[in-house]
Amino acid sequence: MMMIMKRTVLRRMKPLRLLMLLLIPLVDATQAFGADEPVPCADRSIVADALRTPEDVEAFVQCAYEFVQEMGFEEAHRAFHEDERWRSGPVYVVVTEVAQMPETARLFVFPPAPSMEGSPGGRVDVFGNDYVVELHRILNSFNTGWLYYSTTNPAAGRDELKISYFKAIDWEGNPAAIVAGIYPRDLPGTCEPEEVNAGLLESDPSNERLQEFVRCAAMELEANGYFGIRALASDPRWRNQSIYLFGLDTNGSPLFSGNPYSQSWWGGLIPELTDHMDGPFEGRDVVSVGDAFGETFLYYSTRNPWAGTMQGKVAFVKRVVVSGLPILIGSGYYGEPTSVSVGRPDGTAPAPSQAGRVVVAGTDATFGNDDYVLNSATITGDTLTVSVSYGGGCRAHLFTLVIAALFVDSSPVRLPAVLRHDANGDPCEAFLTESYAFDLALVRARYRAVYGPGAGRVALDIDGVPEDGLVYEFTE
């Protein structure tokens, strides 16, 4: 009970600590690095296929407006129909007349159906609203605004919810509005599997796509309750290569995870988010932040289960209520590798061996003394390769081959050695298997310093390897 109070009450009594945490969740990844200036239209980085958020749409419409002013009506009409900058899939620019009688307002630019240009374009949506009439009503008092309605998505061929931004414009002497919008993928009824899934997030990661993915998963969990957990952890829609969902309660206890490394040796789940001082957040209580704010971005380093590397991760977490209990559900995508390579749990396309160190015996303790299991050891050419298993998953691990200072005369000569493991204080306990490669050049050099130049044979005596099981042979 005292532990529960610590998580649910005492943590909320530390506003200064929380304030430091909340500086990151309130901004996205680009803002966090100071890129808070608006992107100018002149650099052509605001394009149709990049639109994901209402803020993107507003900037897109503003740039389309400026393009008309700069290039003229004829070139703008052509470009809005033909150029990928202005048209991509369900995103396009519309110019519609603003007339005294909205039902007579003509379409000046309508890329989905050019044959309709010159004719009235009104339509009543599923809510019983004619959104052209609504646009005219707003423009009577304002020069810009937003429309929320349902219309046909030309890319999907069905009616979907749409959010559009419009701005008043003069089109060849006629009062008009220039309009563009997006079909949100994270609203109830809009989370189509072919549009929101782990595969798309894996192939094209972004903060916006990540938010859609987590929000749609949250709606799935709310709709199906705890019965939906199994699918969220294992269904291919929600799990693909490095992309997976995880869920935990507001005490930080894990409820489910699609990460194959989340299973601990004792059978429980290892939490994705932890406030341990030696964890990825260095003691910060990010669970309470997610609980308090409802939605947060988080930034940390963890193990990519598909690439087998420690990498930076951008995660998005959302709070939902299932059967009356709050749950945090989240996912994330990875950046560039930050440390070492390790093996994959499914045995497919194993990661390459990472480099181990070879040193001469001195003080063994300086190279670590953490537990591990030696699965196999082989020598090919000048390289010793070992397969080792150990508990971990949150830190980079180092293995060092500590060779004796003296050889033991025999045939072949023997060299005692010890394989040392430094877990780097890893607090996690997933059972991992890695491959390490050791360059035996130091062994060869020391052999020649004792026995002279030329070819040689050295038997490495390593604990756990049968006698004469590892013989290093080298030529001139």
C-alpha cells in the first residue's frame, strides 16, 4: 500500500519535478530542437503529400494563396491540377466562388472532377449540412476559417470525415475561397486498417503518423476492453518489425507489450517506462506525466527488437479508461543506432557480431564480473566468435577476453583466458542472446614475441569450452 501511495500521491506533490518533465511533452520532436520558426513557402517544403495535421493544412492553404498571387490564375489553375506539390492522393486545392446565393456558387478549381468546374458544387453531408453554404456563412464575417464535414475521399472512394481550412481570395475578379483539407485517420470511425497500421509507421515514421497509430489503438482498446489486449500485442496490424504497442497502468506496472524482449526470465513483463534511477529516464516519473496530461511524447534510448541495437526512440503515450480503470497505451519509432548490436528473438536475419576487447590479464575486476551463459565459441581465421546469453535489454553490454600474461608449454602451447562480462548496470532482465567477435592479433603478437616469427598454434583455454576445443592457427 505504501508503494501505491508513493506512485499515485507523493509523485503529484512534486510540482517542480513535474515541471521539468513537462517541458518535453508539450512540444514535438522538431520544436524540441528549436525549429519553431514558420517554414516559408518559397523553399517548397510545404507539399500535399506531407500534410498530416491541421497546422500543416493552414500553412498549405496560405502557400497556395501566395502561389496564386505570384504566378497568376492560369498557371495556378494548371499547377493545382498537375503538380505534385499541390495534389497528392486525397489532398488537393479547391477554389470555389463566394456568391450571394451559395447554391449558385461555381467551382473554379476542383482537381478530383475537373468536369464540375464552372458548375455549382454544393452537397449535403451525412450530418445534414451543406458545407458550401456553411463556408459562405463564415466568409460573411471572417476571411479565414475551418470546416468540419463528411465528403468523398477520392483516394479511398468512400465518404469520410474531413477537416478543411479556407481563405478568402479574388479569383479572376470573382470573390472566392481557396480551400484544402485532410481526412483524419485517428477519429472514431476513421481508423481504417489499410491507412493506420504498424507497417506504414515502420516504413514512414513521423510524429503525426505515430499519434494516429496510438490514438487508433486507444480507441480499439476502449471499444473492446481488456479482451482487446491480446490483439494489440500480437496482431500484425499493431506489430511489425520494430513497431509494437505497450500498455501499463498508472502505477507503471506493465499490462501488455508487443515487444518480444519484454518477457522476463521469471515470466512477468518488463515495463517499457520505468522511473528507476538507472533506467532510460534517469529516475524521472514519466508515467505520472502521461497520466496527468493525457497525451505525451517521450524521448529515450532502448533496444530495437528488430535491428538488435540500442537506439534513440520517440514514443507517444495516451491515457484511456477501460472498465473504469485508467491505462496508458503507447508506441514509438527508432532513430539511428546509439550503441551495440545484439541478436533477434525470432532467429531471422541475426544481427552481425559486435566487437569484443582482447586484453592481457591485470585486474580482471575492471572488465566486469556479471553473469552470462556461454552458448558456443569458434575460431575462424584470426577471429574468435562467441554466442552468449544474459539478462538485460536496456543498456549496452561489453565482453572482454582477458588472456594470461604467460603461455603454458605443451603441444600446442596453451593460453589460459577468461571471458568477462560488464552489464553496465542494466536494470532489465529480458533473456538476450548476442554474438561477439574478438580479434586475436594480440595473441599472435605475444606468441611471436616468445617463440619467434613464423606460423604457430595456440590452444585457448576458456572456462566452459572443452580442452583443445579452440585452437588458433596462423601462418607467416
